[in-house]
Amino acid sequence: MTYGPISRTMVRGIADGVFPGAVLLCAKGPDIFFFDAFGLADLETKRQIGIDSVFDLASLTKPLATAVAMMLLVQEGRLGLETRLGDVLPAAVGSSKAGITMDMLLRHTSGLPAHRDYFKTIYQQPDPLYSLRKKLLSEPLQKNPGTCQIYSDLGYMLLCWVIETVTQKRLDHFVRDRITIPLGIKDLFFIDRHTNTLPVNPDRLVSTRNCPFRKRILTGEVEDENAWAAGGIQGHAGLFGDAASIYLLCLEILCGLAQRPTRILDPRILAAFVEKYPGKTMVAGFDTPSQTGSSAGRFFSQKTVGHLGFTGTSFWLDPETSLVVIFLTNRVHPSRSNEKIKKFRPIIHDCIAGCIRRQQ
């Protein structure tokens, strides 16, 4: 297969200021056909990105940690998609959130708002996580549960609480014990900001923005302020990883979607999670390509699932073609104001699809 157009498009992305650096991994099922690194991990130190560079995955935390953890709990009968929040969290009983189901939280139909700047008040509290969860329960709903889809970080913060309550384990420990270790995944992890220990060599960490709130360039600490204030481990953000590790988990999901043998996931449960509801683009834990203007470009099938991360990360899996594309960048380095990646994402995915088509 000719890789030239893919590499040239990536190099052009750096030249056009779309991102300082990136890693791109493309595979057809178990066969990786493109895996390369481009540009800089840090603009100040001029550190180069390598294929083993570790990125802040931002909202890829939702599908790759939180949703997969929920699948395992459903498989084991410890939860159901129709389980209500009030049935799991005693603190939610009597609140407006009590009747919200796990399915609503996963599919962003809970009625919760998209985002709130909780970090501004919780980070100095004696127990920021407790303060965050108290705010989540008192947050007014924007819509009646189940009536519409509002992409919400808050719903995944509640799912983190659910997982930790049911398992009696912190989310990062459950993900490690039940997902990454069983799948032989080495570098997919959360970073606890209270311990100041990094699971990898610091030179592998990719820098994100120059944060005005924390007054420093962020390297090895989660970019999302709410996740950071709560300790670095949350259901909506906090996961770090390299492309090879993400690929191993994506391959497990792809096998489940294609009804091929899996190691930890039950394809029947996965199928229930990715079932599309009429008029909704987001399924339980994942996004799907929109009909027009999709970040996945024009050539992924409608059975494709994936997700975007605010820091400039994404993955897409197509069970019809077995195509996996993992695209990791630090587009927020040094500023969130750079949104050129919105135009670039469909371009690179169409370029990859074009290379495949020319080989057929």
C-alpha cells in the first residue's frame, strides 16, 4: 500500500498549524498498515513525538474506560442498562436524578447540561471529589430525562460514581484490573494528581495547553479542569495512553462488533450498547458518523463507532471493513483557541480511505 499521501497530509497539518504533533495508526483488523509519528510533543523544549508518545486522551475516556467498564458490569449482572441512578446511589434517592437510567447517562439523554465549571469552587475544598458529586446531584436538569440528546460530561461523572459504588474500587483500579491487564495493554492509564507519580518516562508525555487557571503548560496532568480538580480520575476525562495501547482495546471492541471471538467483552452486550435509536447519533458510550460533515470523513460505514477527544484525539472503528483509525494530536498545545482540526479530521480520514481504495 502506498502511504505517501497519508504522510504528506499529516506533514501539511503541522505546517498549517493544525497541531504541533501527532501519531496516526491505521489498521485492517489485526494488520497495522500505517503507524507513524509527526512533529513536536512540546513547543518549548522541542521534544519530538514518537510512536510511543503518551497523550491526554480527554473524552476518549468515555468509551475506552467508562463505557467498557459499564459493559463488564452489565455482563456480570451487577447492573442493567435500565437500572436507575437511585437504585445504585443512595445519595440520589429523592433527587431529580433518581429516575435517570444507566442507558440515559451513557447515551447523553439524561437531561443534564453539557458542562459546568465546578473546578472553580471545588479544587480548594477539603474533599474536592465529594464536593463535585454533591454539585452533580444538585445540578438542575435542562431537559426531562430521555427526551433529547445533550452531550454531557456530567453524566459520565455520575457513571464514574456508579462504577466505584458497585465495584468498591476506584475507576482507574477497576480499568487496570478488569480491562488493561487482561488484554495485555501496557500504557493506558489515569494519573492520580495527588501522588505525583507517573507510570511512564516523562519524556513520552505530550504537552497540552498553557493553562491560565494552573498557570503552566500541562504535561502529565489532565487538561480538563473538572477532572483535574477532582483528583485526575473521572468518567469523562483523565485517561492517558499511546496509540498501540488504544489499538489493542479497539481491536477487542472491533472483534465484538464483528461477532468474532473476544477476550473480555460479550458481543451481545456490546451490540446493545451500540444499537442506534431513531434520530440519535450517539450510542451508549460511543459516537457514530453523522450523515454529513462527519469528522470520520465520507467513507466509513454507518455501523462505525468511535469518539473524539477535546485535546485533539480520536478513534473510529468500522466493523464492515475492519478499518481502525487512531488519530492522536496535541492540537490544544499551547492554546484551546486552535480549532483547525475540525476541518482536518475529515481530510485525513478521507485520505486514508482513498489510499485503501487505490489498492483494491
